[in-house]
Amino acid sequence: MAGLTFKHIYKVYPNGTKAVNDFNMNVEDKEFIVFVGPSGCGKSTTLRMVAGLEDISAGELTIGDLVVNDVEPKDRDIAMVFQNYALYPHMTVYDNIAFGLRLRKVPRDELHKNGKMTREEIHAKVTEAAEILGITEYLGKKPKEMSGGQRQRVSLGRAIVREPKVMLLDEPLSNLDAKLRTQMRSEISKLHKKLNTTFIYVTHDQVEAMTMGTRIVVMKDGYIQQIDTPKNLYNYPGNKFVAGFIGTPQMNFFTGTLKKLGENVEICLAGSSSVITVPYSKLYKVVPTYLDGKTTVCIGLRAEDISIDPEKISNAEALIKVKVSHKEELGNQTLIYGDINMEGDGYGESGTRVIIQADEAEAESGDIIVAALNVDKLHLFDVETERSILPRLPEYNYLDCKVAGGKLLLQGVSISLPPAISCADGEYRLLVPTDAVKIGGDIEAEAISSEKINGKNLVSLNVEGRRMFAVSKEEVPCGKLNISFDLKKISLSNDSGIVVAAMPEKVCMEGYMYKEKVKETAERNGKQKTVTRIAFFLNIGGAVFPAPDKISAKLISAMGVKKAFGGKLRYECSPYDLTFAESGIPAEVLYVADYGAEKFAVCNICGNTAYVRCDGDVSGNVYLMPNIDALSVIQSEMDIRII
């Protein structure tokens, strides 16, 4: 059994179409992973790259401990189940399942003189698979004598007899009717538990994804939108697309504004006269810049979180008027369609249409009803980027502060600013990334709660009455503690814009790879001879370095022999991966940024600004030596990350 690692996987077709963009993921051994998304999102292409049926344009795919980019499909120890069954019509079910085993070679030993499985071994595996799948009585039949669900079981049987490290399933249930799909979903989930191996399953059906996967990968236009458990995807969608794609019926989306008024937030929905008031304690993770009452945001609520139940209406924190357009009776529940705009029709998708899920409903078309909103389940998104502005794992802390006499004053806390952070006295907006808040330091705080999210600990802090967040690798107990800020990562802004920017965390340099013939001395038949070979070189910021095999090989593999040479490359590294040397990349030191504990030389490299860690004062023209092994390499023209 084995897990998989996807590192910067791309699929680019000859016409330049990117089917898969920068796919990164670790699949644990024995996981059931589901790729889901609309047609054309790249999910099947990704699966086919795992199977070896599609070449990987760039990136590295590992199954177990083996990099399989150039490994033949038959040698990857995977099995694949297709949408169309792919059975041999002239063979019996038994022969269809046994066919691959008869061809498959195994290590030679006393029992396998010809390197193939014995008839007894094949029979044992086929009958065991048939028993697991409940198709023992059909082993003597031909595929045409069986139903769609039975044929799919045969296809599964042919895959599981191989005992693969990874089982790949490409929309295996899409040709079945609804009842059979439900039955086969259960069968495949049961099969996963019994085989105890890694499954990767592709579907466009979000119900299949939610009911089968231990984790789900939501894709759109070749990009990963979110990877998480079914429950977390439903409750904490990272963007509007995920929120709308996961869940039936689709989430209701409205546009409106948010305005913080004391301990409450007033929500005004466009097209509605209703005003919703929500305690700020329920929205404290909202990025503060959206609480100005002017910025338009997207507001989401699922149908089950809007109710017309009289008891819920009487106890609700927020109510809204809805004009009913029509309803759908689904037996155990009713979907009421309407509009929060009294002039709207409630039929077409709009920013005011609403769907309400009810156990039963007496509302009729044209009625104006009152509905209760469950404000605990509000979802908020940026209108332009569609990213959540109420994130489960906040990225930043936003604080009002003052600068006076070289000190940063906020919430009763005074922090001495290093020389690198220089600005005039006045009022500012402070932006502190959550990972820049460190446990330990001089600032007194109180840890209110700690929540583990995607392997990270989100710590909620009280700093002089102000809520802040920190991300910690270790668990942090509640109670009094001290914190500090990584001042390299903070930024200050005012009405004029950014006054002090955070230090860039990466250095960008431009260049290309080229090849040339080089002569060297080598021993041939006991004699020293001069031979000629092709050598590869990297031009980085105007300096030339021998290209490591892993970089040249991956560039040629990704771009082809012709495009790999001479095309523009972008190199990226951290400020700690460049050192001062007697030769290397020519640079000019503009000044030294002193952050107190650390100093960085701010350099000009071919027009690009780069921060380089330094131990003391440096100036003038210098040379920089990069850590080649730490470089990231991006093909600029197509924006493909090679390394």
C-alpha cells in the first residue's frame, strides 16, 4: 500500500492549453480521496496522469517512495476502473477478471518457472474477488447478459485482484440509474474498507463526493479550489465557488454591506428593505476593512439556514421578508422559491432570489412571508476575488495604532520600532500576519481558545481588550502568556496607502538555460583523451552557473528540447539563500534594512529589488552566490513552476 505526493503538477497541451495548474497535494496511505468539479476542471486529467495515461508536463508525482513521472503504467502498481466498464464482450466474467492476472508477470521462484501466476493462484484470486463483490453466480456469463451495476462490479473485480497500491476510479457510476448509483456508492465504500488501500475517485456528482471521500479535492479550470473533509467543505467553504458547488440546493447568495456599530454588525442586503443586526462576536474573524458600511460583499446562506417555522421566527436574531414565487414538493420537505426584492420574480438566479427549505409550507405564489435567518451559519465573500472574508483560519490581524517617537502604540502596548521601520508620527492601520505573532516576548496577552485547523493551531488572543489571532505549530493552553511580533512581516498604512511594507519573503531573479559544447579530458581504453560533451548552464541575473541535472532534466521534460533553451526563466529563493561572495550575481547594495535582531542588504539585481541577509554593513557593488539547490524555477512565458 502507498500514499501519493503531487508536487507542482501541470498538464499543458501543445496548443498551450493548461488542463491542470500547479497541483500540490499529499495523499496518505489508505485514504479515500475524491476529485470533484464541473466538466473540464482537470479532475480526470489528473487521474490519468497518476495512471500514466497522460504525460506530466511539469512537476513530480510520487507513489510510495518512487517518482513515477517516467514509469510505464504497467509498472506503477495501480489499477483503474473506467466509466464505460471496458470489458471484453466475448469473454466470460471469470475470464475478464482473470485476464490481467494471466498476462501479469511475477518474480520467478520455484512455483513460477515462467514468471507467471499458477492456474490455482489465479482461480483463488478470482473467486475471492467475486465473493467480495457478490458476483459469484455470474462468473460463467458474458457481459451482455448482465445489468450495468453487475458489469461495474466485474470491472471492480478485475482491478482488485491485482492488489494494487492505488485504486483509481474515473466516474464509475455515471452510467447507472439513481438507485444503482446509491447502491454502488455503498459497495465501493465497503470495498475500500475491506481492501484497506488508497482510493482516488473522480466524479462530477457532489453527493458522491460528500458521502464517499475522507477528503475532497474541489477543482475548477484546472486549479485546486479547496482540499478538506466533506464536513469542513460544507461548513467552511474557502470561496464562493466551493460554497455554491457543495450542497443541494445551491447556497443562496446576496449582495450587501456590513457596518460595525459598537458590539453589533448591521447587514444591509441589496434590493431588500430588511436590515439584519448580528452580534460582532459572531463575525469577529471578518476582515475589518469590510465592516465600513460601504464595501459591497457577497453574503451566503444555505436553504436549511432560512426557516419559516413559527418557533424559530419568534426566537430569531434576524428576520427577512420574502415574496414567494413558487415551491417544489419533494415529499419529506418543500423548497420555497422567492425573492427578497418585492419586485423580483424569484425564478432566475439573481442577487435577491432565495430558496428556503421547509418541512411543510402553506405559502403560495405571491405571498409575502417572514423568514428567520440562522446568523451562526453566515458565509461572507469578497465580490471580486470570491474568497471568504470570514475565514476559518484568518491570515491577518488588522489593528488601529499610533506611531510616536519611534514607538508603535496599540491597545496600551508600546513596541520600539527598528530603524528599518521608519515613518512619521501619526495614526496608522497595522497589518500583522497571524504567522507573525509569536508565542513568547514582551507583550502581555491572554489565550482565550485554541483550535486545530488543517494541522495548524489557531490561537485566539485577548490583547488589552482587542481580539487577535496567532498560528502556532504547538498547542497553546488557555491563560496568561506573552507574545511578540516578527516586525519584518508587519505593514503600516493610512488614508494615503501603504507607508511601510512588509519585507518581501522571496527574491526574484531572471535568466535562462542554455547549452554548449565543452571539452574535457577523460580516460578511454587506458589513455587520456580530449572529448567533447554537451553541458547545460543557468544564467541567473547575468551570472552563469552549471545547471544541476535535476533542473535541466525537468526543464527539458516539461518544455521539450527546443523550448527549454533560451526561454525566459524566473528564479525564486528566500533572502537567506543568497550569500555575499567574490564572484557570482552582480548586484548593487542600495541600503541596509536594520530590523534589530537581523539585518538585510537591499540590493538591485538587474532592476529587481532583493533583500539579502547580512551580518553587518555592506555597500556598493557586490556579488551574490545563490544556493542552487534551494532555487525555485518558473518558466515565465507559460508560468509553469518547474522546480
